Amino acid sequence: MKKDLIFLGIETSCDETAASIIKKSKKGDIKILSNIISSQDQVHKKYGGIVPELAARAHTEKIEKIIKKAISESGLSLNQITGISSTAGPGLLVCLMVGMTAGKTISKFLNKPFYGINHLEGHALTIGLIKKMDFPYLLLLISGGHTQFLSIDGLGKYKRLGTTIDDALGETFDKTAKILGIEFPGGPKIESFAKKGNHNVYNLPKPILYRSGCNLSFAGLKTAVLQTSRKIKTQQDKYNLAASFQYTINEILKVKCKIAFKMFLDKHDKIKNKNFVISGGVASNISIRQNLKKISSEFDFNTHYPPVSLCTDNAAMIAWAGLLNYEAGKKANIKLLSQPRWPLDKKAPFMKGPGLVL
Ligand code: KG4
Ligand code: ZN
């Protein structure tokens, strides 16, 4: 007999301490009962990036309070939950360990199943919290640590079509922001600077645009931003550089998405509903959203975005992935250790560093 499924999710892979309770009723209705996120922007902003030890300390200080808040806001008691899931990786080891230890402790104490979840699987499946999404679909994951095109073929069946060979897109936004004197995390501020600038002022490079399939590269673009920034004098110059940067990103994504669409359709030649899901923090950027929507419609793909609160790191996506794994009868894995490196597609080759042949 079917029963209500309720999962507690915990996320501490980077600089957000988060906990959430998700319920899937026996009728199939899905509800986010609570979604608590505590960001560490204030802790890291003076360093221009995340300092792992400080992040881990902040997680340790807050984790208990955040979990308690998620439970009390859900209106449920802890013993009503079906299972617990924590992000097991990829991420900063010292940070992952905080959420994993908390999740495993609750699991042991309550004698409920525990699932260590891949953070990228969380981003990949988030859309299912909002709407019914049949497999397979094409995913573009654009976050602070990852930039990948993936064919999401089923639960646990993820095929990487392309990836960045150097910096992630969010990281590129943050580094550009730092160059322009904007505090970490600068992505959203670059977007607001870009609105006030002229994108035709600076001509920036688009590395490996017509090479290496839908793999991407942003390191050369970041270097060009640094060199150009040495010539700028006024605030308007900064706005123009931000606009030119964001415009260049959109041009790169346009070409790479077209290649990814083709690769996805070659793999799924009989597919009827072509769905393109964009997830991760950078998917909050309105200009990128509009650009991707336009390209998708040219190729008959329907575009889907989780709401901004579920695009950036959160624990609802981890609870959801845990619940789906449990529902599918996958084995609980309390013995799993934190996995700082954990590719979603294990068969895909490692694509970073010198010596790559593209
Ligand atoms: O998914 P996320 O919250 O964390 C990771 O898993 O990395 O993504 C954070 C990244 C940061 O690099 C941040 O600057 C970027 O997403 N970001 C944006 C915007 N909002 C967040 N980048 C560009 N435009 C935005 N509006
Ligand atoms: Zn993320």
C-alpha cells in the first residue's frame, strides 16, 4: 500500500547551511514544507572567495539550529519523517562532513534510512519539485562550481555531453566581479551593472567556440576581462565591461546550446517532447534565461527553470533526490563517506588541466 513519503534534506557542500522537509503524498502531490537556508556571504566577502575552514566552522555553528527550524516550520515532528538525505559531494570536504555527520546521526538515532546524495543530482532533479518532467531531458547546469550539459535519462542515469574545461560559469562571473571591485559573490551584481552598460564597447574572446563539441572554456575570457579592466577609468566603463562580458557569455552559450541540442537529439532520436532544463545559481540571471529561451524555441525545445530560490544551493533538492532514491527502492548508504570529487557521469573523462587534446 502506498504511503506518504517525507524526507529531511541537509546541504552543506559549500557556503550555504541548509535544511528542508519535503513531502510526497500517497496521491502523488509534492510539497516543500520548509526550506531553510543560511548563507555565509558575510563570512567570506572580505576574502573575495570561500575560505574552507571558515565555511566549515560556520556550518558547525549553525547546522543544529537550521535543522530544528526546518522541522518546526514543516509542522511535523522528527519521528514522522521517512528518511534523511545529506549532500555527500562534490564539494569542500570539511563542509560536506558537517552535513553528513548531522544526517547520519539523526538517521541512527531515529533508525530511519540515510542517503548520501550527489549535489549535482540534486540540481539535475530539482525541476521535478515544481512540475512533472518526463525523462529524458537535456540539462544545462550552470553554478559556481560546475558547468555541464547532461542528458538526464532516468533516476541515476546521467550522461555528460559537455563540460567546462577550466572555470565554471558562476566562478567566471565572480572573478569578473572581483576584477571590477565587486564583493563576493558578484554574479548578481554583474547582471545589474550589465543593464547600465553598452555591450558593444569591448570585444572579448570566446574560447573553443567552434571546437570540442559542447565543451566550454572561460579562462581566456576572464584573462581578457582582467587585461581590459586595466584600461578602464570611469564607472560607466565598468558598466560597459560587465555588459560586454555578459553579452559574450550569451554568445558562447548560444553556439554551445545548439551543439548540445544536436547531441541530445542524436541520442534520443525518437523523442516527442523536447525539454531543456536550466539549473544552478547562474540560471537566476534574467538575460541568460531570455537568451536560452530564445535559442531553445528555435530548436523546438521547451525551456524550464526552477524558481530562483531552487536554482541556487538549497536542501529541498537534496531531500527530493533522497526521496526519489528511496521511492525507487535504492539501497540506503549510511556507510558512504564524503566525496569531494564525485562526477555525476562516472564514465565521462576528466576534462581539466594541461595536456587536454580538444
Ligand atoms: O548553484 P549555486 O548557488 O552554488 C553552487 O553550487 O556553486 O551557484 C552560485 C553561483 C555564484 O557563482 C553566483 O555568483 C552565481 O551563481 N549567480 C549568478 C547570479 N546569481 C547567482 N551569476 C550571474 N547572474 C546572476 N544573477
Ligand atoms: Zn550547487
